[in-house]
Amino acid sequence: MSHLGKITVLSVIIVLVAAAAGCSKKDKKDKFFTGTGTGTGTGTGTGTINLSYTYRWTVDGDASQAQLDAIAANIQILSDNLYHIGEGQQYIKSITLVDKANDGKIRTIMAGIDSYFYDPGNIYAANVPDGSGGYAMLVGGLVDPYTFAHEHGHNTWYLPGNFTDLAGREEYDDGGCACVMSTMAASGAMQYCDSSVHSIGSYSDCWTGIKAKCSMTHATGSFPDPGACPTATTVTITNN
């Protein structure tokens, strides 16, 4: 059955979850997120939005319209949280969501389409080579915002640290840090770390790495809450 629709998903909720986000970790037993969120403001941010992301999100099998709608309904929350940790300077502008495909920058398999996990019981989430010289994010259809921000940090900035490649580095493997690149079980927080809170000696803090690669700014020691992103993410669904 074929259906093409275009929706603009609106949300004013920021979910600052206590997630045990991970990359390709199998049989991990940490308690996953609860996430409630009660934000009601529109938010003006602390800086100019200078990074907008446009992604193709694919599901590898024949998804129902209800399953695709559920993924779409969660996307604004993912964008709001990227906006939050970017201190009002980044958001998801648009996503094209397509089933019966496996070539997106964001990829979900049918086994995880109704889950927070990419592959329930095996993999929370991961980044893998996308076949064109970059990387694709593997996430569950209902991925929580902490896990998505963690994978997005790997994918976009090669975090943790200031590197130009993605080589499997994880802050939680080195004791954890007050950062989205760690886990809540290992001192994580819904923010990019800077030198005032960074606790991993083997590589630099996240803001150092981010600022080396883009025009986003950050004042060391300050972690403002800009509220929800004032710009709604446009989601286009193609149900093949």
C-alpha cells in the first residue's frame, strides 16, 4: 500500500531523560529512561540557530502507517533536545521518513520499529559506515532523546573528544563524564561537556571538539536551558 503525506510535528516538551544510552552494546542491563517532561514555553535560545539538519530516515521493512506515524510523532522531541544541548544553535529542520529502504542517514529495522532500541536485546543504538564515506545512525523507531543525541554526537562531531574520525571511543568506557556522550549510569547529563566538567583524561571535552568543526559557541562553565526549539521540524512520510 502506498501513501505519501506531509506533516509538521509540533511539541513543546523537552524530555531530559535518565537513559542508559550506548553504542552497539549487547545484553546491557542498565535501567532505561523514564522521561516525563513538562515544558510549556516556546523558548528563544541563547544564540542564533546556525545549524539545521535534514535527514532521510529509513525503515528496512514494510511498516504500517501507524508505526511510521509513531516515529514521526517523536521527532520534534529529538529536535528539541538537540536544540537544548546546542544551547539554541542547532535543530532538525526536516526528515523524510521512508519504509522498505535501508539507505538513510538514520536507520531503523523492523525488529526495533516499536522500541527504544535498534535491535531489542542486542543493540541499543550505533553508528556504522553508510557506504558513501560517512556514517549512519542505527536507532529504534521510538528512540529516546538522550540516546539519539549521543549517536548524533558521534555521527556529526566524532565525539567524544576533538577528532576527525569515528573510532569507537566512548566516555563511559573511561569512567564516565557529565555529558550526553556518557551514560546516566556513568555520570552522564543532557549536555555537551566542557573543560569545567570534563573528567576523561585521554581526550578533550566535547565543546572543544564541536567548536573546532562549526560555528556554534559556548561559554565555559555555563549550561543554559534555551527551552523548546521555536522552529517545528517538517516530517514527510512515504509509506511504500
